[in-house]
Amino acid sequence: MNEDNNEAGGWACGSLQERELFGEGPNKNGGGPHLCTEESMCSWCSMKEATKVHVCCRGPNGSVGRTGSAPFPDPSAPVEEKKWPCCKWCEMSEEEWEAHREMILLEREDRRQRMEKEVLEDGIALLGSLKNPGLDAHNKSIDLCIASLTDIFNSEEPNHQNCLESVRLYGVVNSPAVYARSIISVVDTTREHHKNDGEKRIEIWFKGKESGITYRVELIYAQSRANHLASRIDEVLDANSSYPVSDGVLRGFIKATDFLKFQVCRSSKSGWDYLCIDPGEDFGLWPGDSVATLLMCLHDDLNTALEPAMYTLRGSLEEASKLAFLKGKSKISIHRLMAYEVAYNSIKDAASSMPADDVHALVSRIKEKFSDPDYAREEPPAEVDYGLLQDEAWEADWNDY
């Protein structure tokens, strides 16, 4: 079959083997080229024409249409020209086409918003599956987790820089590319052996809002242990109210059952770094309280790491934030990023040499500086010596307050 198969309204068929395959054999002139026309083609040419890909200037997907195919064919398919009009889109008047084009773009935008909203709805449904009908307080703590997830989802518009998931949606010719994106991801990672152990596992993925570092929080829920606690929760609550230590009895039974726990990982140059984070009593009584607080703290990781007690989070944070910056995942300026690094060094040194009250006073002054989003955005702050990267450069200015 000739490569260029569209000459002067006819088809030049020079492949006797293909014609013999269809039972048509050599032609009358002793095997010379056979000329097919639009009205009369051999079986081989008929098949090629029926499956031919052609260029459509108005195809719904932006460029390509296939004869007899669905309205959204593969845009990567090879193409060849076909005479105007090639399809129903080309036969439209300008007014009809513009109205149809506008409808397609509106439908695409509706589809984009729906897909992004479904990511949050699916995540809420997965978190809701961790509730227990006999533990009202636990269920309220899961609602707090859902609220934290929603706050992260609504914190900023997703873009190519901060999104975790992205799906391209095709529109019409000459329309700009549109993507359905999400800055969160919640997935059920429960495997068969987890089910055999009575566990349900969920992973929540998101990024630090300034750092661009990806975090993965895995929730491990033991349904049977939660049921054990629920079966006697009234007795536990009654006893809890009889003791002078606030919630001491209830806290002990929650800790003993350990029915909801979490593991935190942070993206690194080698894949993932495990972060050993102990929520302690400050995070909340029920484990869901701890998870809700954890999500918000990690989302604001650079500021959270300013707390003196957050030494685990500060560990390797400088390296991870630099890698995110180099990969274009961080929206922070290099000057503000370096300002955070100097602050961490200052807090580390102060914690080992200063009274606790003085350390917290220093941290308070540092936080006040970083509360301004424009601080150290365009240039190094005047009070910091980037050549030294030492705490004295900060304290000389802040200790004057």
C-alpha cells in the first residue's frame, strides 16, 4: 500500500499481496498499479479509508477526529488530511460553533470542579469510616480530623506547584489546558493481612503550605479494640468522674486499648523519612484529637518547628525544605527559607544554654517576625548575618524588645 494514498481524488494501490488477501488477485494489466476511486475501491483501500484518522479544526478534544469514532478520540494518534467538511463540527455555522464551544468549556469547568470536590468528599467518607457507634466522644474527635482535612483542602487554590494529583481535561481547539487538581489525597491502604488482624488503614497525603514538603500520615484503626472500649464506656466514664485527677481513668483505658494510632513520614532524598512524633497529653484526650492537631501542625510545618519541643520535626527539616525548593515544590523565597534555618539554629542553641522562660520569649519574638508573610521575602532581613548563620545575629536585634 502506498504511503501517500490520496492523489487526485483516487487511491494508488500497488500492493498485490494485500489485494490477494482479500481475494481480488492481480489486475488486468498484468500486475501494474491499480487505481481506486471514491466510488470504487478494492477491499484493502476501503478498510484503510474507513479507519483513517483525519485532522478536524473543530474537534471537541482540540484537534483530532476519527471517522466513526467517539467524540473524544486519542489526541496522540497519527493524522492525515481530509477534505472540508470532515465532520458535523465543521458543518456548523460560526454562531452555532461558538455556542457549542462555550457549552463544551462550561461542561469541562463543571467537571473540573466536581472532580476536585469529590477528592474531599471521598476523604471525608474514609475518615468517617473510623467512627464507632458506641464512642460519641471519639466520633467527635474524628469530626475534628475531617475539619482539619477540609481546612487544608480550602487553604489555597491547587496549582502545578502544590498539587498531589492532577488530571488533564480536554476541551476544544485552541482552548487552554485545564487540570483537575487536589492538594490532599486520602486513600484506603488496608490489605488482606490487615483485615485478618482486625485493622483498617488510611493514608492522608498533603504538603507543607510554605515548605512544599510532602507528608504522609497513616492512621491505623483497630475496630475490635474500639468495640471493647465502647462495650464498657459507661462504667469507665462513671469511674472517671469519681477520681480527683482530671480524666485520669478514661485516659488510661484509651491508652490501654490503643485502638487508633498514627505514623508520620516525610519525603526525603532517599524516599521517606519516618518521624517519631509522640502526641503526649497536650494534643488531646482522644486519639482523633491528636490526629486533627497533627495535620494542622504539619501543614504549617516551618512555623510549627519553631516551638522548642518540636526538635523531632526540626530534624532534617532544613534538608527536606531545600530539596522541595530545588524541585519547584515550594513557594517560599530563598531568603525566607534561610531565615527559618537561622531561627532553628538559634532556638537549638538557646534551648541548651538559656532558661526556659528566656527561650520561650525568644521564640515569641521570632514567631512575631514570621507572622508577616512579607518578612524576608525579597531580601535578607537586616538583623540576620547570612554569612554566619548563628543565633547571635538574631538575638542582638530581638533582645532589645
